[in-house]
Amino acid sequence: MASDSPESLMTLCTDYCLRNLEGTLCYLLDNETLRLHPDIFLPSEICDKLVNEYVELVKTDSIFEPHESFFTLFSDPRSTRLARIHLREHIVQDQDLEAIRKQDLIELYLTNCEKLTAKSLQTLVSFSHTLISLSLFGCCNIFYEEENPGGCEDDCLVNPTRQVLVKDFTFEGFSRLRFLNLGRLIEGVNVETLLRPLASLAALDLSGIQLNDVGFLTQWKDSLVSLVLYNMDLSEEHIQVIAQLRKLRSMLSITCRHLDISRDHLSSYYKFKLTRRVLNLFVENLVNLTSLDISGHTMLENCTIPSMEEKMGQTSIEPAKSSIAPFRGLKRPLQFLGLFETSLCRLTHIPAYKVSGDKNEEQVLNAIEAYTEHRPEITSRAINLLFDIARIERCSQLLRALQLVITALKCHKDDKNIQVTGSAALFYLTNSEYRMEQSVKLRRQVIQVVLNGMESYQEVTVQRNCCLTLCNFSIPEELEFQYRRVNELLLNILNQSRQDESIQRIAVHLCNALVCQVDNDHKEAVGKMGFVMTMLKLIQKKLADKTCDQVMEFSWSALWNITDETPDNCEMFLNYSGMKLFLECLKEFPEKQELHRNMLGLLGNVAEVKELRPQLMTSQFISVFSNLLESKADGIEVSYNACGVLSHIMFDGPEAWGICEPHREEVVKRMWAAIQSWDINSRRNINYRSFEPILRLLPQGISPVSQHWATWALYNLVSVYPDKYCPLLIKEGGIPLLKDMIKMASARQETKEMARKVIEHCSNFKEENMDTSR
């Protein structure tokens, strides 16, 4: 299960080595094949960790690059030792198992490894003398081999992919094998023949296999301590065989005596119905069972005690008080009782320490924990119940709930149902109500599985759930460790030809938040990923629809943020016809104040770039900016931003004024009038990370109005937001620049007076915040 504890040094070192194999353990032979350095010897504790963590990284981390020759690093047991490894899905192929065939494996779990074929059966024989535990769960092709070139033998069954079923393989020679999982074994394999050579099986999982005759199980009646028959259509004969398994009832067993006859009640029709007599049979014959799972079964007759008696007294797990009548014969409470999707889980007195069911949060979490690994169909329904609990009630076991959902999402990255229900549950489990209970590590794990879901599924519900969940995090701070990846995924969503309006709105909001308050390197990187072009396309689409909604406003706001002190992105905006869209939006939506503010803020960023200002020097653009000086939209913001654009243009001097109309002096006059009309105490809808673009307008005499606009901006900000902007101005060397400007003959007297007030504000701020403690 996902952990909230700090990573061990072993885990950190393993992760680093896997991400830097060439720089640590290996070198490249012929620039393509990994080879272990000759002076390295690694014990099984390290090798097992390397292999298992490698599989996890390939499965869950899209940034991690798998190595085709990785498993060859463990081909020689003289330098590397493997003992216990867990391999999953498409990550492992026949050649990978072949590469490690000389290892003395004790435990080998192969889960849903669909690329393995009958070649790997022969490799398994190499491990036969040491293997104690083996899982082939979901390895649906491992009993198939390519059809013989000369044609198929008479005793071969041919599947549609022109492969033949191997029928002569058995576990002959696997003398130490005790634990075996054959879950979801393909139809056609003779299970009895396959297993007959195994002398002393202790645990057997035959999930999803339909067997009419299980009499062969009595072969291990003196050794079998765990039997799983999930989704097997049972009969009276099956029940009689189970009742004969002595070890399931033996006190001498050192492991859990576990019986699982549960089923998925939605998967198919089952003739078998659980009766009171069957439960009595289990209790009477398997007297020392510690774990029983009967989830999904329909009870043919009433197994409960009378209602009045059932409701009496405090809730108890003592068998004598059991609400399930047959379980009153138990000697002690069960460690685990699976009752998921049965009516029995809702009873008051259940004789078990841990119960899976749908009655309450505890039962639901137990179900997710018990079924995640091999039963995604059940797990998705259990997570859906958790979603309802988190949405309607308060989740009391938040940490456990989050860890279980994270594990399920990681384990079943390609299962649509789990991705839908899991991402929905995460949205409610990560909201502000639970924020203080979650560590940085746990929240990062949530982000990673959410991004995995976004990568794997273009389906609307998954995308919406994932985007909404990301909105629960502090952006960009909490997403910065996956900054490039999350931006790529969001841009991919926004670039799709068919878009869901709600997802589009959330994705644009996230994009905007991600480029706000980050350093310029991040902004430049995102710009190169196509951010500017994507936003302009969205704006163009909204213009064509004559719609000014949140997507339109967020898109302009995002462009404003991403162009801040980032010349390359400003240039992209101009090159992709951004000014044309600006004029069209201004014309189409003349009353949209926030839109105007965002557009003018963006153009202020463009105007700060000296090399780009000539592109703004047209009669049309200058006239538009001049007219917006008189705008009262959004307080002073539109007028302020228009004046800022013109201030930077004026800073280039009269010789750069390459247009006849309007006249430079006329524009300057309108700028003075606009500045004098603003209230110095205006609260602002703006956020400066740096004063550098403003400060560069101070030490010059070529444009007094630009100097005045810059000084007014500083005065307003240090007056209204002293705690934020006084330290910033002092830090960036603004005070000496203001003092020098006061001495300039070309500066206006009113500008100098304003500069003195700025200096005074900052001086007072420093005195008030001086540390006087001894």
C-alpha cells in the first residue's frame, strides 16, 4: 500500500541508481547494451529491490525510460542474486525471464504478463529446484506457443491468433513449490494434470477457472491451508470436497487458514446459492478457519437470527452473539470475513475482527484493501462507495483511504472503471477540509496518479475528474515537481478537436495558474511547448462563436502571465497574429472590462521588450492605446495598463515615433491627463514579481511622462500594499534610482514630490519593522 512515511535510504538510493544506471552501476556496451561494472557484486536484498522498483517505475512514471537490456544485468548469479521478484503486465517478455534463468528464485509473481508465451514455461523449469511461491495470475498467453511450421499436431487446440495451446507442461520437478496462483488461467489447460506432480501445496488460487470436478484437491488435504475459488461456479460436489481439506481445519498450520469462495455477482449467472447448511458445514468441519470470504453470494435461505434478538445489546464480535446463526458455532472470531455485496454485512453482530462489506467506511476500506491486487471489478465498486462516503459524510480514516485509492490507481493504470471512480474519490479526499491531515509526500503521490490517469485516458469523465482534483492543490507550488508533464497534459487536452466545455474551462484555469508566479525558465519552457499558440487558438474559436466566457478571459490572462518578462513568448504572441485577435476582441466585446484588463496587461509585457516595440508603432495600435487611456473599466486597470504600454513606447524617444497620426505630443498630453485622474489609493488587481521594467523608466530624461507613470505606479503600490512592495522596491535598488531622479533637471516637480513620498514610505516601513529585541 502507498506509504506516508519518509522514504528509506535504501529506497532513495535504489531510485537514484535506476534513474542513473550508466552513472552508477552500469556502462553501455556498443552504445546500446547495459553491462554491470565488473567490480560490482549485489546481494539479493538489493537486486530484488532494483528489479521490483524498476517494474514500478516503468508502470507508473511516464518520465522514466525503460531499458531493453535491463534484465540482462541479472544474468550472472556470481555478481547479482535474485530471490523474490514481482513482475507485471507488458513490462516483462520471454527474453527477460530467459535472461535471469540462472538465478535461484524463491518467489516469482507474474501478474497479467500477457506478453509471456510458452517459451517462459520452459524458463520456469530453470527455477523448479528453488521456487517456493509462484503466481501466473492473468498470464493468458503463457500456455500458447507459435504454431508449428509444418502444421498443428492432432492433440493441439488452435486459438484465433494462430498459436497452439501447450498441453504437455506440468509442474513436474517443482518439489519445493508450496504457494501457487493460477488465477484466470485460460480455458483448455487441464488443471488436474498440471498440478498433480506437486506433492505438498500449501496455498492454491484458482480464481476465475471453471472446474466441474475438484476432487483432485483432496490430494493436498493434509497440506492445503489456503484455497481461493473466486468466481468459480460451485456445486454440492465442490462443497463436499472443500469440507474434506483437513489442513484448513488443523491447529498445526502456522499460516492463515483461508477459504475464499466469493464471486462477482455482476459478472455472470451462477447456479449455486449459498445456504445455511453450507455455512454450518464449513463451521463444523473447518473448525480452525481464520479467514473466510463469501462476498457476492446470494443467500438462498435466511441465515440470520430473529430481528429483535439481532438488535439487542452493544455491537459484538463474539461468535456466541453472532447475528449470522451458523457462525455462532465458531470457536473464536475470524480474522477476516468477506461479506462485500451481501446482505449479511449490514447486520449488527459479525464475528470477525475485519469485515469487507458496504455498510460503512471501515468495511468499504477493508474491501478495497482485500481486492485491489487481483479483482479490479470489485475494487472499482468499493471505491465508488468510498466516493459517496467522502462526498456526503466525513471520511474518518483519511490517510488509509488515500493510500488505498492511490495503490488501486497505480495497480490498475489501464482499468477505465478504477480510473473513473478513483479520480472522483481523490477529488473529495484532497479538498480543503482534509488539507491539514495530508503530508507533502502523500499529496505528491496523489498528483502522480492523477497525471497517470490523464495520460492513459482521453475519456471525458476521467479527464474532468483529474483536472478538478488538481484544482485542490496550491498551484504552481505543489505541481512544480511535475511541471513540464502537467503542462503537456493540459495543452494536449486543449488541443483536441472535440472538447468538453467544462474540461476546457478547468484546463485553461489550471494553465493560467501554472504560469503565474513561476520563474522565467519555466515560462520559456512552456512557451516552447506551444502554450501561446494553444491559447490564441482558443481565443480565435471563441471569437468565431462570438462568445466571451471564462475560457476567453482565462486564455488572455494566461497569455498575460506567460509573457511576463519573457521576450520569446512575447515575440510568439506577435508572430501568431496576437495583435489582430486583440483588436477583434476589443471590437466584438467593448463592455467586457476584465477581458480588456487582461489584454492590456499582456500588451504591457510586449511593450517592455525593446526589440518588439517597433511592431506596436502603427497608427491603428497607438490610437487604440490612446483611446483606452480614458477607459474607466475595472477601476483604473485598463487605463493604467494602456498608459504603461505607451510609457515604454515613449521611452524610445521622438525619433522612434514613426507615424504621422496621432502626434506624439498629443498622446503625451492624454497620458498626463489620465495619470492625474487616477486615485493614488486605488486597490489593484495586479501582481508584480519584479519592479525591473518600471525602474528602468526612472533614470532617463527623454520621456518625463514615462518617468511620471513609473513613479506613480511605485507610489500607489507601496502606499496600498506596503508589506509586499516596500521590501521588493528596496531589494531591487529602487531607492537610489528615485533619489537620483529627484536630482534630474528634466524631471517634473510633481514627479519628484511623488518620488520623495515613495522614499518616505519605504523608510517608515523599515523603521516600523526593525528588530529592536536584544
